[in-house]
Amino acid sequence: MPVGFVGGAVLAQILEHPKRSELDVTILVRSAEKAKTLETKFGVNKAVIGSNTDLKVVEGLASEADITFNVVCICRPIVQT
């Protein structure tokens, strides 16, 4: 699946849910390639290209949703000085 480990695990559970046909799944991804794959191969209803750091995009998508999952890992290397 073309998303991260945790996000992929959450998305897989949603896509395999018995009532999947009743769900409208939107996902935020960083590339057009991932968006296309998620829509065509995995059946995501809408893949939006953007960044979790773009507050307007995140707020806009969240305002249209009944439920949101934030499974972003912002990992920064530890720099010793």
C-alpha cells in the first residue's frame, strides 16, 4: 500500500470493513502517483494531494468529514551538539 506503515494499517482496516460500500474515504497524500494508485487500485473515493503541514487543506478536509484519523509520524533526527 502506498502509504506509511501505520496509515496503511488503518486504511486497510477501513477498506476491508463489511460496510465499506457505505463509507466515503478521503485520504491526504503527498504525490499524484500515490493518489492515483489509492483511487484506482485500492478504491479510495478521493485522494487529495497535499501536506499535513498545510493547515488550510487539513482544516478543509476535516470540515467535510464525520471522522478523521491523524496517523502522521513527524520524525526528526536527534542532533547532538
